[in-house]
Amino acid sequence: MFAHFLYWAALETGDPAFGLQVGADFTLGDLGALGYFLMHAPSVSAGLLASEKWFAYQQDGGFFRTRRYGADLELLYDGGELPEGPRRQDAECGLAIIAGLFRRSSGAHPHEVRTRDQQHVVGDVLRSHFGCRILYGCPDYSVVYDSDILHKPVRGADPALFQILGDYLSLKIAELPPKDDIVAEVRWHLRRALPTGAARLAIVAKELGLSSRTLQRRLAERGEVFEALLEQVRLQILSEISQTRRMSNNIISVELGFSNPSAFYRWRTKHRQTDSESSKADSRSGEKRPIR
């Protein structure tokens, strides 16, 4: 979704370097828990190892990895299966994020940037931004540094907090659904999408790289329907909120993806009535035990 937004914005603004500029403005805090985790890595090396390990927590699809050869350290980024336009915007944004974070955390600058695109497509925008040699038509998108940066400390890092946040991310990674379980994947995407109002069939299907019809068919093969899973996830989140936190109806309605508190109230009333009717039916159908 983000890559397509960058491509759309680049077209709308007439700025072919839109993705690059967005990436240049990123800070570690913009990456949420993962960003704060990396901010406190005791060294660049530890931060890179953590980035590779927990990349899946930040982004679905694609990869981030390091490759060392001789005195060079190459940091490779790939946003996954994307059309050419969104792919370029996403990749340039990713490279700008990596270079910006390295510059702010350790003072390091790349001596080379590699792009899959040709020079006539990119122009001089990469050279102007990174201030180093650009290699075009490469197999991957990457930034290249001197490998001695691996031993540099991260400015202002707190190793104790690094450990605590690492434990937190380990728990979160354990919650990621297996890629071969479509029901678990839909549930996971729904939990993330509900607070943003994006828990709709077409959006979830697109996140999974499927058409709406294909997603419905695959769920049907498992005896499930999208709307029922949405209800189940909402009920589960409501139960968790009720047990662990005190929230106003306004906040709960947002967490569950409702447009306003009134919609949430009607939904909750409907489920309370359904539960009450089910309880009465169970009571009427129960067998009376003889008194001894």
C-alpha cells in the first residue's frame, strides 16, 4: 500500500523523487517499536543483525539484509513483488531511510549506491541526494559502506533498553501468522487494520496479494467467510480490552474499526441480545437431573 501511495504522490506532484524525499525525512521513531529498538543498539553491527532478524515485524514482503565482501559492506533492500513504478519509489525511499539512519546514528556516509533502474530513468537525483557514486542496472537496490562502520557505537544508545525492546519484539514476531494459513493471515491483518478503518475485504485481499474473489474462495475452502472472521476478531479484541484496560466507548469504537460510538453501541447491543437468547435456549434444552 505504501509503495503505491508513493508512486501515486510522485505522479500527482510531478516529483519523480517523491519517495526519496519521504525517506530522507524518516527518523528511527517513525519506525515504531523497531525504530526505538535499533536506536539503542550498542553498535552498528548489533543494529544490523537486529534489523535483518526483525524486518518482518515492520513490513510484509521483501527483505533487508547485509552482504560483506572485502572492505565493503552492502545493505540490500527489496520491497517485495511490486510493479515498476511503485517499486522504484519504494526502493529509493528505503535506501534514503537506511542512509539517513546511518548518518544520524553513527555519522557514516555511503561511498556507493546501487539501483536496478537505468540512468535515463533515474537521472541525477540519486547522485545529488547521496553524494556518492551511483551504479545503474544492478540486480538489487543497495547502499555500500566501508565495513569498518560495523564496530562504531550508536550515538546515545542504552544497551539495557535494547535488551528489553528485543524481548518485546520477540513476542510480537511470535504472533505473526504462518504464511500457509490463510485464516490466520486474515485474522492478523484484521487486527492491524481495524483501528485505521481499513478492515475491508478488498483492502485485506490487496495486502495479501490476492483479488477479493480469490480470498473469498480460499476462505470458503476452510469453511470460513470474511465477515464472520471480522466479527470474531472484534469480539476477541473487545474481550481483551475489557479484561486489561479501561477505555471510553469513543476509544473502543475506534479500536474496533467503527465509524462512530453509536455504531459500536448498536453492534455490542446486538451481540448481547444474541448471547442472551443463546443462553436461554441452552437452559431450556438442558436435561433435568433427578433429586437423590
